[in-house]
Amino acid sequence: MKQIDVKPASGKLGIMVVGCGAVTTTFITGVLMARKGLAKPVGSMTQYDKIRIGRCDNKKYLSYYDIVPLAKLDDLEFATWDVYPQNAYQAAMYAEVLKEKDIEPVRDELEKIKPMRAAFDKNFAKRLDGDNIMQGKTRWEMVEQLRSDIRNFKEEKKVDRIVVIWAASTEIYVPVYEPVHNTLADLEKAMKADDREHVAPSMCYAYAALTEGAPFIMGAPNTTVDIPAMWELAEKTKMPIAGKDFKTGQTLVKSGFAPIIGTRCLGLSGWFSTNILGNRDGLVLDEPANFRTKEVSKLSTLETILKPEEQPDLYQDYYHKVRINYYPPRNDNKEGWDNIDIFGWMGYPMQIKINFLCRDSILAAPLLLDLCLLSDLAARAGRYGIQRFLSFYLKSPMHDYTQGEEPVNNLYQQYTMLKNAIREMGGYEADEEID
């Protein structure tokens, strides 16, 4: 074991969430209930997973807390921004993800979490009609207001550190536009010029967070921090960034099952994925421009796992299609269907069917907890810029595409990256390889 300079997790950690909908309220309620001993944070790697350190006779399996100094649940404070003014208790009841009996014990704490006015542009989410928004502000004025919100929350709650995480709706697809997105100077110039085409509201949150010394995590497939200008800002401020899009249901299955096909050297003819979803996320994604952003994220998974250029006999011409359908009766209870057409010995066809009846926010909540705790850890360990070790939690992992880098989408390789990073920050050898 070697000495690593990781600052202790002393004092309070403030978690500021963009969006106070189903995912956020499920996350916050679960944390509040867990620290009262009334619920278990099931699904959270930081709370349950154990990592091997050492080899042979010296090996032992330790929890994350025994390896690195993570913030404890008791030390978390919460704040949100949202286009709707309802407090976290009202929003949790409206979302109907959790039963009333699992919300009422922490009602008083939830009612105190009242969303701040959101930096919002209806052109980026046409299906949302909330009025708890910043009125008449330019992009730069949005940044200044958000920075003020962060400073005020830090002062009011006496928190030592902040993490900002996006758990709001998917914005319309914003392609990378080099004259604005390539350098920090160009991005700042566009913000000050109120360029509403190339500067999404989410970029204002990311810019504000990083300049206020807070890691930023993009939990939707938005372009936001996946641009060189934001990488430059993260380098300048020495802050971690991570994204994009929480990997909850269907893509989690895909990133775990596709390696089975590849490892077994079976061929793939086609993979058709469709979802039905009825919550606010489904409503927003019913807009074609917003679905396009999600589609790009979900389609990217297979291509880096089953590579035609490496195995042309097996993966040369497979067909990959993803669909999401808004279906209100299901609310947050998403259903994903996958039809996988494979072929084996002598080209004979076979089929695999996967039907995942999942609860979107129940799967997402522990991801928020882990991403926030680990991003805070990374900042205290002096890690900044893109945090590739957090790819395990994300559908479309960030990578430096300007240098031809490919994202790692194989779930088991991502898990190895996560474990190695925890080992390193704990002063142990990063002793697993990614082949």
C-alpha cells in the first residue's frame, strides 16, 4: 500500500440536483429513509459492493468505505432546481414511484426542499410547461444566477463541498458545433452573445458548477459536457466531470449481455430494442427532437462491444434499432423488450428474447448516490476532467473523440475500471487488466 493524498470527507457534502421529478425524489427519499434505518440503499455499489485488494494469501475483500474516504449518508444535504415549484414531498407524491408509507416518515425534510427557479428554454423541451423558471435571462445571466444559487446553498446549509448532477429531462439533440464548442473562450463568447441555438440550458448548469468548484455529472444524453470547451473548463478548474445518461434498464442489459455473444464467438444479425414508459421522461421523449438525443446514446453501446472490423464474419452487417414509446398507464414502470437474432455453427439462426419490467427511478436512484459520492471522492483525490472510471454507471460514456478514442461499453471492463480507480485512490495496486 502506498500513500495517496486524498483529502478526508470532512464536513457536509451538498448534492444539488437539476430536476425534482421522479428520479430525484426517489433518490432523496431513499437516502433520508436509509439514514433513519427505515430502508436499505439496495443497488448502490458504494454501500454494498466489496473489492478485492491484495493477492493470494494477502487478499481480502473490503467495502468502498474501508478503502477510500467517502462521504457518509448522514453528511448529505440536498437542493434542487425544477421548472415546477412543488417541493420534494409534493413531487414524490405526484410521481407515484414510492408508496405513501415510504414517503411520510421523511415528509418534514422533503417539504423543506423547494426547487429553485430553473434555467430553462422551452425550445429544448417543448413538452414541459412549468413556470418556476428564470424569466427573460440570457444564457450568461442564467450562468450568473446559477452560480449565485450554488453559493447561497453552500452558505445556508454550511456545506463544505458541492456536487451538481443533472436528473432532468433530455434536451433536444445539439450537435457539436466547433465554432462554439471547441474552446472555452468561444463557449463563453457564445453565452455572452446569448446564442440560444448552440448553448443549451444544461451547459449553463455545467459551467456554473465547475466555476464554483463543484464536480458536474450529466445524467441525460445531452451534449452538455461532452465538448472540448467543457473539458478545457474542467482542466482549468481542476474539477471532475462525468456523463452521459444514467444506465438503468435496457442498456444495462445490453452492455452485460452483448459481451456474452462476443465472448462465445456467436454471430449477430440484428438487435431490436423497444421501450414503453409513461413518466415525465417518456412525455419529453415523445418529441422526436428529444428522442434523437436518447437514440444516439442508446445506439452507441453495441458498436464498441461487437466490432465488425475485428470479426467481420460475425458482426459485419447486423441491424440495430432502438425505440421508446410514451405510454401513460405505465408511469415510471418502464418495460423494455429486446429481440436478438443471432447465428451459430454453419450460420444457423437462433433468437433470444429479453423482457425487462423495471422501475426506472428505482434503478436510477442508487446511480445518483454512487456518482455523487465517487465524483466528490475524485475531486478530493485531485482527479479532474473526464472520469472514465464512472463509465459503469452511464449509457454513453464520455471519451476524447477528437483523438479517436473509443468509449468502453463492455459492462465487465467498465467494472474493472471502477475497481482499479477505487484501489488506486485507496493506495492499493490497480491489479486488474482490461483485455
